[in-house]
Amino acid sequence: MSVPAATDAAAPPSRRLWWILGWCVLALFTGIAAYALPWADVIAALAGAKWHWAVLAVFVSLAGWPFWILQWQLLAPKAHRPSFARMAQVTALSGAANTSLPMTGVVASVGFLIVRGRLPASAAASLYTVDQLVTGIGKVATLSLAALLVPVPDWIRSGLLALAGVMALVTVALLVAAHGGNRLRRLGIGLSPRPARLLGHVADFVDHLEPLRNPVLGSAVVLLTFAKTAAEVLMVMTVQVAVGIEPSVAAAVLVVAALDLATMAPVSPGHLGVFEATVILCYQYLGVPLPLATAAALIHHGVLFVASLVSLGYLGWALPQDDKGQRRLDEP
């Protein structure tokens, strides 16, 4: 009993620091919101919202889910590619983890790909790496579109330039690395067992970067990223209608682009506070009254939370069915 306790005490100081920082940020936002926001007007805006449009926004948000499932299917190495239903389970679990505990999202997503997707560790890591690459490309495209449609704030323009530079370097590095699996294995010949084994794992990771060696497959994955972004923009516009803001593609793209930047770092649990502040700032920048901007931010985040609950409901049905089917296959 004492060994696990010692392990738990020694392992997570950095994680604890993230949690402390996250809750401090959330507490700070809550304190500012308690004094700065006109809550009577915000409550009136929420009471006057067209809630059937908010419900529709949940379905629009869920409409982007199949694009994500198909994208991760295509990113998985062909030899280990899970079925659509199994990848739906993986993405639902990953989405729930990213919505509620984004600080552990990377580890959780790779773990779900291994445990539920039944991918080798190297394949799961390569899938998630390429996913982050195409996600970054999608963010650069969204930020660029926002800069074309509206005069964006300086912090978004600076973020766009920095992110574009980083993504260009990462893309070139991964494209070069994707063709180096055999070279890595040759380097391992003659080395001692441990370095040779390590190089073998890295070579396996590189071999699984299939979309970076197949232009058609890579283009399909990027197009699916754009499709997911389009669903997000449409969902934001639906929320605008719900709270009484005139629907605007430009405003919706700006909100999605700003959230892409603001939520890149897992600062608070579920991005609470940071998410709402970003949406409010965007709408205030566009001249939307503060009560309506706040109502839009709260409903927007609520829509994403409800959509994650729907995906968890799917898991509640799918996981037992999948386990029953596996037990039948295992029976002699």
C-alpha cells in the first residue's frame, strides 16, 4: 500500500501546478465577472434567448463529429485501421477528455487510440502527431480567413504570424522525417540493444506517417479539417441567432479563430473562463452589447458541453455492445 502512495506523491508536481494555475485563472475570471458583468441584463438576455436555436446548435456541433471520425480513420495506418464505429468510440472519449480535462488531453487521446482503437503505441503517436499538424494548418487557414473578412485585433494577427511560422517548420520537418524509417533502422545496426530498440520504435513511428507520404490521403485529411471548421462556424452562427445577434459569417469565423488561439494552452479546467472571455472580447470588438456577448459566450460553451454529453451517451450504449461482441468472438 505504501509504494503506490509514494509514487502518487512523487509523480504529479507539474500536473498539480497546472491544476493550481488553472483554478487560479478560473477564480480570477469568476471574480472579475462577478463585479464587471451586468448580470441582470445578461440573465434577461438568456431568458429572452430562442432556446430551440440553441438545441439546433447542439445538433450542428454534432454534425462535425463524423468528419473527425473519418479523419482519424484515414490518419490510422492502413494495416491497423479501426472500424468507423470503433473510431467513433475513440473520438467520443477524446472529445470528452478535451472538453472536461484539456490538461491531460494529449495523453488521454493517445491512450484511447491504443486501448479502444487497438493501435500499436507508435501508430497512435503518429496519428496524433499528424492530427495536430493538420489541426494547426486548419487554425492558420481560419485565422487567415478571419483577417480577410474583418480587421482583426493585433493579438490575433500576431498569433497568426507566429502559428504560421511554427506550422511551416513542423510541416517541413515531418515531411522529411516521414521518409526516413529505413535509414533509422540502418543506423541501429551494430548498436547495443537498448539504443537499437529505441531507434526501432522511432522508425516504426516514422513508418506510420502514411498521410505525409501520400498526397491524396494527406489532402483528404486536410479537407476534413476544413469541414470540421465549417461545422464550428455554422454552430456559432446558430448561437448568434439564439441570442438575438445578427448572424454573420465574418463574426463567426473571428470567434472560431480567436478560440483556436486562446484554447491552445490548457490553462483552466475545460477552458472555463478563458473560453467565455475570448468570445465576449470578440463580440465586444465587433460592437455587440455586453449582455448579448456574454449570453452568446455562455450558450456557446454550454452547447459544446451538451454535445460532449451526447457523445458520452453514445459511449454508454456502444461500449457494452462492443464488449459483448468481443466476448462472443473470444468464446471457443
